[in-house]
Amino acid sequence: MGESKGRLGPGERISGNRRPTYGRLQRRPHGWTVAMVLTVGTLSIAAKPPDPKRVRAQPTGAATMVIDGRLDEPVWSIAPVASGFVERTPYPGRPAASRTTFRVVYDERTVYVGVEMFTDGRPPRGWERSRDNFGLFSDDAISLKFDVRLDQRTTVAFVTNPAGTQLDYVAVENGGEFRREFDAIWDVATSTSADRWTAEFAIPVIALGLPSGTGVDTVGLQVSRDHNARIATYDWTEMPPEFGPISALYYGRLEGLDGLSTGNPITLLPFVLGNVEQRPHRDGTGRDTDFEPKVGGDVRARWGQDIWTELTVLTDFAQVDLDDPVVNTNRFPLFFPERRPFFLSGVEVFGFGSQGFSQIFFSRRIGLDDGGNTVPLLAGFKSYGSQGDFRFGFLQVVTDEQTTRDGAQTVTEPGRSFTVARVRQNFGERGHIGAMATVQGRLPFLNEDDQPFEPNISLGGDGSYRAFDRRLDVSGFFAGTINRESRATRGTSGGLNVAWTGENLQPSVSVEFVSENFDPRVGFVERRDLLQSTVNLDTVFRPEGSGIQQIDLYAGARVDQQVSDLAVIGQRGAVEANIRLRNGLSMGGTFTRIEDLVREDFTLLNRVPIPADRYFGHRVTASLSLSEQRNPYFDVEFTHDTSLFGGRLNAVDATAGINLYGYGRSEVSATLSWINFNGFDTIQTTTVRSRLSITPSTKLVADLIGQANTFEQRVTALARVRWRYLPGSDLFLVYRETFPYDESEVEADRAVTLKVNYRFDALF
């Protein structure tokens, strides 16, 4: 797949699992932010991309397909063969060093793809056995990427390795949004011989999500191969590496699919669950034990040509992973990604705004409180789809009243209604215009306070445009909020973006703002009363004839102003350099100069008072890592930061892991930090996350996860077993315990959950 390092932001957090990129100033993924290019006139415009490659699918006729990884059915011998793969890494544009071929056959309900990957006598690596794990790309792997609507924006992908492990995902806006929680029923089998390994896929029409009706003849297709022995990636159609691994702009064409019976699919996902939870008794003696049985489920169906509906009742998210432990070293809220499957379907429709900066819809505001605790979700309904280039989405969720304990206090989260509506008109690959509305409010009949329904409303519009052979991307959004619960206060937010994606130069400039009263109750805002202007310039070199695969140089500047009076409240300038070697080793460093104006006193780390003042400082980082394509692998970064409001931070963030040769993986991450303020003892924080995954087969996975955070004085242990006993159907057994240490006020709790779900797919 060839994942590239994203711009994770200015690094105002300490994470025990994922190393932040401190130098980069643009924190939103390309495609959802807004920018203007100042230097387009100096850039050369690439030639128009060549016509896409094409391959024709062969009907199976009366043949019976057996998925065994051997391609020995007679129909495979008469199907057209596609070849001519091109390297994306390490030598972009060269013919692939190892030969790869594939063929496509189909019947009325399934598309079959057979791929042969020649190995030059070196056995392929297939160690990863855990479904939907990105470790698959560190093995030898083959990816089928479909653009089923030919909108050159959206990808549905199916990936496997020589062990037959499965990964499926959906990517929208050419990788701007990426969701591996997408879960479809499909089949694959593999085999290995002396000079090649072979993968035979069977992908039902339901899994592809093809629109119904006649006329489905051609879809976009890319076949990508990750070759572990060379740390290389090959594509059937050439993919400029600057566009990333999931750009539907450069896919080929799969033709001849006439005769597919797309029909109207329906999916039933019922579950039964039993949960036993123990908490200390309020008087401190003994423990209270609660048993909660639950039955619920989801229904997913398509009506008409391309309109999907989903209904969820009494939904439970017991199998969701732990959030990464984080120590916040700033005064603004942290952004955590969504992981719950119900809220991730239809992601290509519901995206709006600037992710992690200003959004009027952020699904984690539904069913979770500010502490990440579950709020009972009574029912939810979702409908989304398309008619030609027109897209729409609608979401309605109702949550129940929930009372929890926060230390000695009892906190009640009222029952609420959440409504989201989205429309979007695409103009082929060129761009789109769209609008979104959200309504949130407490429901009187679910709460004891008898307060009336006073809706909090958010409205917004957005658009984008591509030009110059897809390399110039202009996008923007504008939104407003009206909050009835806050005496009808009104606020606005918006931004403008133009970014250039060149082969070597990739400049951008963004302007975004959030007014003081902007308050989307179903969204996310990092900071209010802020006008933020950012200029970025990435320069990429790929020298040939050396051990260096790629050199990335970055420079950027950002100015923060208050919207209310345009006063400058912060400035940043950053430079960064990273070198990636062909043997999987990477190294880099950053330097950031920071100015920050604090206008109101606040308390940092729950103990250090920070007075209002203007603060100056710098942040320096150095990093070294070895790719997971090697075994063992590691990633370590050192940070020295003098911009911490008059304090100083030194931190080491490290991850090390080893793949257990196909039977699991062990990984440990740790962050150690020392924070010094005049007049205070050194604050030392340690965040540790360990994970041991045991995978006796591709259908059975056991995870042992531990988290320890000395700042919160909390330890959390999670043991989880997932057994896929039938395609799409799972049994989960989860044990979770949280306990304090060093006389912490953290409340101890223990829970055991058994959950069984069943998936039934039908086509009418």
C-alpha cells in the first residue's frame, strides 16, 4: 500500500501509541482543509495522464467456481490476461522487478479475480493473520481497488497475503478519509509454488456495492502488489507516488460486466450480549455486581438503484478498542477518531468541514460522553445514496438518559436526539458543491427535568474544484450555528483552500476561522475566536542509484489571530527533514519556533497555574525508525520543547514490536516525559501501552492489551477473543478492568462481556 506519513499537527499531545509529527503545521488531511497556492506560476504542469489501461472480464458460463487458490477451472485459461505492472516504490515509473498477472471472470452475482505473483524463487512472507490489520501491508500482499461508480473519488478495496488473511476498507476523496471498519463478506484462497504465489478472490456484488439495474458494464480497477523481499510496491496502472496509494484518479478500467444481477441486497446483523460489571460500593465496603443482558442489531438494505438504509436498535459497542492514552499539554480539547462501524458506513457522503479543527458533524458526540464513556443508544436510522452525480445522506439517532459517577459526584447525561442531513452534487472528477444541517436537543420524554425541546442547529455549505490535470485542488466550506439552549447564540466558521500536488513541489496555503460563539453540538471545535492562516511547502526528492528511497523537506509558517479584533495571538515557523532508505530505515528531525499569547489564566496538567502572558519557545525533535516490513521493527523519537508556557518538556516516545512468524505479534509503546516549571517539582509522566496478539488462524484472534498512565494514576487491562465462526459473524469475549494505584481517585471497575452476532446477506 505504501502508507505515507501524514501531517498529524503541531504535536500538542503526548501519545503512548502513535508518534506525532511535531514540525508540520497543517493538521487536517489534504482534501478537507482549505488552502491557496502562491507559487503556481512557477510550477511546471504535468502532461495529461495517458488513457487508462483496460481489461475485459470473462463470463463463467456454466462453469462451477471452486475458490482454492489454484486457478485450475477451464474458464481461467480463456480469460484475458492483464500484466505490465509498474513500480511505485522504490523506483517510480520503472517496469516492476517481479512479474505479476491477473484475470477477471464473473457470473451473475460474483466477480472472481485470479492473481499470480512471481517470486524469483524467494518464498513470500505471510505472517499477519489478524483480519483488518494494517500489518498485512508489511507482508507480501495483493490489493484489489474498485471505483464502482467511476466517480474517481471513492475506493472499495480487498486485500490478502499468502496466509489468506483478509482486509477490506473504504477510502473517499482519494484517501482523504480511510475506513478499515468497513466489513463485507467475500472469499479468498491462496497457494504457493516454487516460483509464485497465487490468490483467487470471489467478491459478491453485495460486497462491491454496485448500483442496481441494467447498464453496469465498466468499473474502475487498480491491482497493487506489495513485495516484501524488495520493500517495493507495484501497480497495474501507473500511480504517481505524490498522489498516494489510494487515488482513484489513476485506476484502470474493468469492462464487460454486463449480465451482473445486482438486485436489492439486504443484510441482517442481530446480536445477543451479556455483560457483568463490578464496581466498588459507595460506602467503600465490598463491590456491587450488575448483570445486563441485551438483544439488538442492525438492518441494512438497498432500495432503488443506489439508496442504502440502515437501522440500529439497542446498539452496543463492546468490541471497540481502547483509545490511546493521552496526556494533554495544552488548553484545547483533543481529537479522537471514530471507530464504531454504524457511524462509518456512508462516510463518503457525511464528510464536511475541517477534520480536527472545525466540524459541524463529528459522530463521537453521539453515544459517548466527553470522557469517552458509553451513553445508551436506543435506536438509530441512516439513509444515504446517489443518483448519478447527486449524493445525499440522512442520520437520526436517539440516546437515553445516563447517570454515571465521576469520583464523588454523580453526573447525568440527558437523553438526546441527533439529526444530520447532507446533500452533495459532484461534477465528475472536477469537484462538488454541497450542504449539511445538524439538529441536536434534549428530549423531554426521556428525561426527568421536563425541560422543553430547544434545538441546537448547525448549517453549512462546501465545495471543491480540481484543475490542471488533477494537480490543483481548491476547496472551501462555511458553516453557522444557532444554539437555543444558550439563549439563541449564533456563530460561524469557514475556510478556503487551494493546494498543488506536484511531482517534487507540493505547496499550499490555508485560511480558516472559528468565531467566538460557534458551537456545533454534534460537531468538534478545537479552539474558538480563531483566524488561522497557514503556508506549507513540501519538497520531495527520489534519488536514483543510491540507498536512499526518498528525501522529504518541509517548511511552513502559521499565524493565529482572534476573529473579534484580528490581534495576533500566536505564530509558528517550522522546518522538517526526513530520509527514507531502501532497507526500511527512516530518520528525520524538525525545528519549530513558537509564539503563543494566553489571554486567560488556566491550569495545566491539573496542577500548574499558567498566568495570562505572551510565551516564546522552540521545539526540536529527532526520530529513527525501522519499517514493519522488517522483523523486529521499532520507532523512537526524542523531543525537547521550551514552548510549554514558561516550562520545559523533554520526552522519549518509542515503539518496538516483533512478529511471531505467523502466529501473532507483540508490541510495546512507551512515552516518558519530564516537565519542569519554576517553583514546581519535576512532573514525570509515563504512558505505556502493550499488546500481544495471538493468531492461531485467520478466523481466531486473541488480544491482551495493557495501558498504564502515571499522570492519571490508572491502569487498564483488556483481554479480548474474536472468533469468526461464519463469514461476517463473530463471537467476542471481552474482559476489561481499570484500577488505580498510588492512592489515586480513579474509580476501579471490572467487566466481562460475551457478545455473539450473526450476519445474513440476501439478494432480491
